[in-house]
Amino acid sequence: MIIKYQALTMQGQGRTNNEDCYSVLPDDGLFMVSDGMGGHNAGEVASNIAINAVAYYLRQNAGHKPADILLEEAVSYANEQILTDSRKSDGHQNMGATLAAVWQQDDLLYVAHVGDSRVYVFNDEQARSLTRDHSLVGDLLREGVITAQQAINHPQKNVLTRALGVEEQVLPDISVFEQPIPGFLLICSDGLSAYLPMEKVLPHIAARVKPEQMLPVLAELAKEAGSNDDITGVLLWQEDTEEVSVND
């Protein structure tokens, strides 16, 4: 099935470089967002390594093993590549990256993520996240210690509990969904999702904005809400998305 897509990345206000990275590879059915972390340009390096390493591994090995196993191995390969690079350069020490990926294989969509970059499914009535943040605030939210509104403004919302390039081994969360896409899929960095009540905003946008304009509108809303972070999103959809429930 042909997936339509739109992508956007925007450097955060006052930042010297954009540490986010995205990749759209429609011929491979692969769409990714990575948010780098680290001083100077190291975050940008880590996110680029993450995106390129996953794409390379999947291209080299597609069809050799089940897709979920390949995704797990691709993430491990990316983790190794970031660690290797960080040990070669003093300026790249302690760098890391998140990853959120959607991989289309036949009639199935595989969603993999590490960190707090997210994947949402939404239409003009409702929205839900297909990923669970690997972060301190994400843990507090799931435990009921804080509310979703408190999570948006929490002082430790950038503390991750899992990321690429931090430890010798890392496991992604992987989910599988049948096509057609149930509404729109949004892959995004936390420069967008950490500043907006996404479950409320996404249906509102879907009901009022053409798909090609959704990402610019969401980015402006995030900036108005106080985001000075880099903002990156990849939006995926098919023609008749508005008629499908996100709970299907």
C-alpha cells in the first residue's frame, strides 16, 4: 500500500544547531525520527548515526529474519555505532539519541522506539500514543504520581531512562499493527509532544487542517506553548483515513 507522508524539522530558538534528525524512505517503507543529546554538535552526530545505522541494517538484512527481530537487531546495531563513535572523539563523549520508527512490511506496520520520541495515531475524533516514553516523567505518569498536564511542565521531563548510545545494550519497544493506517500516524520528537496536550490537539487539527499543513501548524502551536527545543515530525496517512477509528 502506498503511504503518503509529510516531514518537517525546525531548529529550536536560540540553539546553535538542530540535534533532531528524520528519515523518510518510502521505497523501503521506513520512516524515522531521532532526537540527539550531548554537548556541542554531539547530539546531531548521534541522531544522524541512529537514523543511518537503522536504515543500513534493515536494507542489508530485510527478508532474512522476521521483521520484529530485524528491528531489534537494527536498534542494537545503531547503539553500537553511536558508542563506537563516542569513544573515538572527545567531543562526542556521552552523546546519545532517541529513536521512533515505523516500518511497513507487506500489510503490517512495525513501530519501534527508544526514549521519548513518540508515535501517535489519530483522526478527527480521538488520538492515542502507540509508544510509552522511556523517561522519568513517563514512569511517574504511568504510576499515577503526576497528571498529564503536570508532565508537560515537569522540571525533569528531559530525563531519559533508555536511549541509544548510553549503555552497551538497549532494547526497543516494538509493536505490530495491521494496515490500513487507522487515521494518521505522527512520528515526532519531544520538542513537539512535550509542550502540547497531544490527545486533545491532534483531533482538533485533523478536523480543521489539510494533511500537508498539519506539521507546520503543530510546530507553531508548540512554539507558542513555550517550546525552544528542536521540533521534528513525520506524518503518514492514506486516502480514507477519516473514516477509520483509531481503536480499530
